[in-house]
Amino acid sequence: MPSAHILIAEDYDDNRELLRVTLEAAGYSVRETRAGSFDLALIDLSMPVLDGWDALRELRADERTRTLTCVAITAHAAVPDGRAALAAGFDAYISKPFHTAELLQLIARLLAERRSMQT
């Protein structure tokens, strides 16, 4: 079973709960605050107070989270939006609505890549 800590930054309660339940069912530890350390962050791009773009800038500016694997979650499924997310420094992106299997495969791949880079 996977063993990783995942940060969820999502402003809609239903979406956040869906992500939390899905990830915990897959064996991941989920947090919704930046306290502690994480292996991966799922960040909604369209949040009202601190959007995903600004959240990523903050994470990349902090020495403790500079190399954190960050996935953009977006309701904008157009290819240019995904390219913009990657160009901004996200490691990957996934469009809403997403398929659970697709999300879990993406997370597993990114975490495996992270582990291989750390060894």
C-alpha cells in the first residue's frame, strides 16, 4: 500500500472531500494545511484567496518546499492551460472532472519518480 503524505489545496468542500476519501482509500496520508512535510501537493488553480499559481510561487520560494512535487488541478481542460501550469513550475496537471484511476496512476508515477531521484 502507498505510504506518502499528500497536501490538498482545494477550496470546494465536495472536491476536497472526494480527493481526501480517494487518497486515503489508496493508503495515502492526507493533510489540508501546510503544517508538516509532504511528498506531493494537489493544488487547485482557481481558488479565491490564494490561487494555485500564487500557492506554487510560495512553495517554490520556501527552502523547505522548493522541490515538493506539485500537481495542478484545473477545471480548464485546454492544452494551453496545462502547458501554462507546467511552464509555471508544476510537475503535472490533471483536469476536473478527473477519473479516480487516472489521478491515482499520476500520483503513483510522480511519487516513484521522486523516490528514484532521491536515491
